[in-house]
Amino acid sequence: MTSMETPVLKIEGIKKRLSNEFSLDVPYLEFKEGNIYGLIGPNGAGKSTLLKILNLLEAPDEGEIFFNGSPVTPSNLVETRKNMGMVMENPYLFHTTVFKNVAAGLKFRSTDKGSWEATAKEALGLVGLDGFESRYAPDLSRGESQRVTIARVLAFKPKILFLDEPFSNIDRKHALILEELIKKINRESATTIVFTTHNLIQATLLSDQIVAMREGRISERGADTETHIY
């Protein structure tokens, strides 16, 4: 990846008024294809709001969003969103089998039903849940549930994967599994990954670039975390 290449996602002049006391104000931010980005900051810093705007789930009051160099507009919003996937902090699983949970994402995207079984199996294998297809989703541990929701998103092969506080409320064992999973997804599929966290050490170990936020603003940017630690 060279600096001359077009970023897969870019925002300019983004503003979002959330309350009289707080607003999001991000003049510029770009995400390169195949990189991992950690958004860090305390509660209320604006990380989740920014993530929803990046994922086109929430519209900014001002500013522009670019995907592969082209502006996102009302006419291409739905089609652009198909290139993105997001796993929320408290992921929801349907009260059915793991397979049907993963296949639900494919159904929503109107994917050919004949491909569901192979695609779901591949996605579950990628997150280390081979053979879990017939398991009842509500019986899974929180860490396993997190991985099923990631598999549900990975099944439609997004170019960008957004993870909102993926390490919250899981034990250290499952956090380590998830850390390795994020690196594996990025390495094997060149998926751009953007995740939020409170943990600076975690962000440093996983990210190609760290974006620190405070009170709706970008307070620091760090690149090449192997040589520059924040």
C-alpha cells in the first residue's frame, strides 16, 4: 500500500450534533484497504457514533463520505453499504441454530440460497467454530456468540469490517482468541478492520494506525505502531 493509492473509505468535514453539550467534529480521516484501525477513547468520546457514520448507518449533519474515491450519495447509499459489515457491542443472536444465524445475513442480502450452507461453513471455519452449525445459539458463551456474529458478517465478504467494543464483557481467554481472529481475518482476506476499544495496549498490538478520540474530536493519530507507540 502506497500513500498515492485511493483510500477505501474517507470522510471530510464530518459534523454531527448529538446534544447541546456534545457534538462530533472530524475534519478528515481516511482508511486504507487491508489495514487495521483502532479507535480509542473514554466513554462518551464519540467512537460509536463515528463508527455508525462510517458504516453509513447514521447520516452526519455536515460533511462528505467517500468510498473507493467516489462520494456516497442517496442514490448509491444502499449499494455502498453492501460492502460494509458491523458487529455491535452487544450482538444479537436469533433463538435458533448457529447455521440459521449465519445464513440470516445471507438471506438479508438476497444471496442465492443454494450457496448458504457452504458459505456459512466457510465463515464459521474462519472464526474457529467448525462444527457449530447445529448448536443452539442462546447456549453459547459470550465469546462464542461474538464470533458467530462476526461469522454472520464475514459470510457476505465485506470490504470493511466494523467492530464496536468487541472486547467488552468477555474474559481474557476469549479476548485473546478474538485478537488472533482479527489478525487472521485481516491477513487472509485483506479486509479493512476498524474497531473501538478503551484498551490502549490492545489497540497498539492490533492496529496499523490508532485514532484517539476525546469529546467528539480526533486528539491523536498514530501510524506504523510497530515503531511508534502511543
